[in-house]
Amino acid sequence: MTRATLSSPDWVGASATDYLRLFALTVHAWLWVRMAAAAQGPEGLGPLAQQKLMLATFFGDRLLPQSEALERQILAGPRSIDAFQNETV
């Protein structure tokens, strides 16, 4: 994959939604890491901090793995989408 390939309108159009979803997952992961770190204060974990850590773990275990599939979808490019251009669906 080259820079020219990634900047082609077909490639950009085919991967735009998947890229935005991947970006959103990345930002959410970063926010959960920050919240989990902030929850671990010097006085120990209170009930709210424990809940934040549980939710951060849930996010990491159940939602963040979607990023791998989104990366594959982005790298797949427009080929399978372009196949429909001349066909009636």
C-alpha cells in the first residue's frame, strides 16, 4: 500500500466510516486509561473507583478488540465496494 493508494478518493471513501469508528475507539481507550489511573488515588479504591476500573476492563476486553477488525476493513480498500458499481443489488 502506497501513499498514493491511501489518498485516492475511492480508498478514502471506502474506509472513511471505519476510520472514524477506529479513531473513536482509540480516543475512548485513552480516556478509560486516564480515568482508571485517576481512580487509583492514594487513599485506595472507593466504590466509584472500583466501578470505573470494572468498566475500563469491560471496555478493554469487549469493545477495544473491534479495532483489529476495523483496521482490516480499512486496509481492505475499495475493491469489494467497487464490485457493486456496475451491478444491481
